Amino acid sequence: MALPITKQKNFSHNQSDGSQDPLAMLAVEQTVAAVVQAPATESNEAVTVTTTAPVAEVKPSVAVTASAPSSTTSANVAFDTMVANLRKTGTVEQRAVIANFDDYLKTMALGIPIDPNDGVKKQFLLWNTIEMVLNRVSFGEFDTLWKIVLGYFHAHENGALHERAVYRFPEAWLYGQAELDTFHKMINLIKLTANPNARHSGLKQLDFNRTVADPLLSEDAKARLAVFYGK
């Protein structure tokens, strides 16, 4: 369950976080009849022999409905170790961010059917988690929390945090165009800089000053990002 760090919003739809198995397992049985004509006997009468050939078991295919596992790079191993430790010993804010990402990964993985009205609430949970890290934590907390955000996006870049997943349901967004625009802008920054080995080149693909010059980002948030990215 995600920890309650979201801002006060009035949802117009009931939230449903349940997931269902999309495919029912089917048993496949098959027999193949082969008709083999035996050589004629001395009476020149043809003998027909019918045999049933064994068929190898056919296993039904299963759709992948979970977020793709993190790749076994040294960066992701270090991230997984950090998160495992923070789940036990982290601050309230650190454990809240981790819990919210875990909830998002469980319910928003590519392949899991979800109603847009429920999906957009998960999108807002993701944005609210990112916004909390940017605007509502201390300078001392920010560095570790931002590394958690980047680490999740890097580890699950081919799963629930793929581009096709994190930009979903804009037509159902209930929380104002300004917040949606800022959300997408921050997602772009995160996606481009999530991989620590490609962070420098990723920054070159955007106008950093224009990205952080957003009315929904506090002056402290802008300063934290500038320090983190060496600007």
C-alpha cells in the first residue's frame, strides 16, 4: 500500500488497486492419427493399421504483466542494495517514496489492464511523489531521495516506467493543465538523466534552465536540482 503523502485532491472516481490475472490457463490436448498401410500378405489383401502418435505437451503462453526486472549492472545492484537498506532504516520520507514507487510498479506495469479513471490516479500518485521530493523536503534529504527517484526510473526503464507507461491517460487528468505540463517536464528530465553513466549526455538534450524555470517548482527545488546536476 502506498504511504499517504499526496496533497489534498478531490477524486471524482473510486480507486481500485486490484489486479487480475489476464489469462486463464488452458490445457491443450491433441492426438494425431496416422494411417499406415502395411505390406500385403500372401493373400494379397491390404491391411490398414491406425496408430496414434504421441504429442509433446503444449504449454500455453503467458503474457508478461509485471515490470521488467532491473538489469544486472553494477549501478542497479548498488541501487537495489540501497533501497533494501532504506526499507528497514530509512527516514519516513525515504520509505514513503519507496512504498509509492513499489505500488506504482505493481499496478501500472505494461500489460496489466487498468481503467483510465484508476490509472490517472496512479499517474497523479507518481507526480505527487516526485513533486514532494522536489518541493517539500530539506536540502539534506533531497540528494538521497532524488537518487531513489532516478534509480527506480533507470531500473524499470523497460517496464512500468517506460515512456509508453509514464505518459498514459493525459485525457483523464483531473488536476489542472499546469500540473500535467510540469509532471511531463520533470518526467523528461528524469528519463534523460536516470542512467548515471549517461547523465552528462542526457543533460545536453534539454535546456536545463528552461526546464527548472517552472512556476510549480519552488526556488528551493530549482536550487536543489542545480546543485545535484552541477549547474
